[in-house]
Amino acid sequence: MEKWISMMQTELQAGAWKVIAEARESGNIGIYNSDGSANTALIDDIVLEVGGDSVLWEAPNKTQQVWFIKLLGANVSLGNIASNEVVSLETLRLGLRGDTFFEFLPESYQDKKQK
């Protein structure tokens, strides 16, 4: 984990606007575990030490996209998105799909939903 953070910080200090958190097309390497789930310890450390806004997070799978939207918000920088999935991703960002619908409701409604 320290190597990831050190390399990202070095690139940003050298003038990079964003750094990429690698996942490849398979979405089961780098910032993800072999089963495609997020390596939360690594991602949490990157967010804490580098900053979530400085990273382009590769998220080729819908579940990974949803996870990052819930973690870092609708405007999170996501990469490695298939061209035929761009509209689908945008509907997730806008809360127009069941996966993220309740993320964008006013808190007063969310409180009622939980009761």
C-alpha cells in the first residue's frame, strides 16, 4: 500500500493533474480483489493520503461503479468504462437506477425509508 501512495504522490508532485488507480478491463486486480470486490484498505489509504479527487479510479464493472459513487459521490472520476456502458453509468450518477436511487433523495425521506 505504501508503494501505491508513494508513487501517486510523486506523480502529483511532478505536475500530474490526476493519477490512475489501476484495475484493468477484468476489474480483479490492482485496487480490487481477485473476486472483483474493492480492496477497501488500499482505497481508504489512497483517499486519506492522496485524496479521492486526485485519482481516476478504474471501475469497469457496474458494481464497482456503484461502490465508488456511494463512497465518493456522483462526480467521482471513473475510468475504464466500456463505450456501450457510458449512458448506464450516467444514470447511476444521476440516481436514476435502483442501485443509486436512494443516494440522491433528501435526508428526511431517507429517514422515513429506514423506519
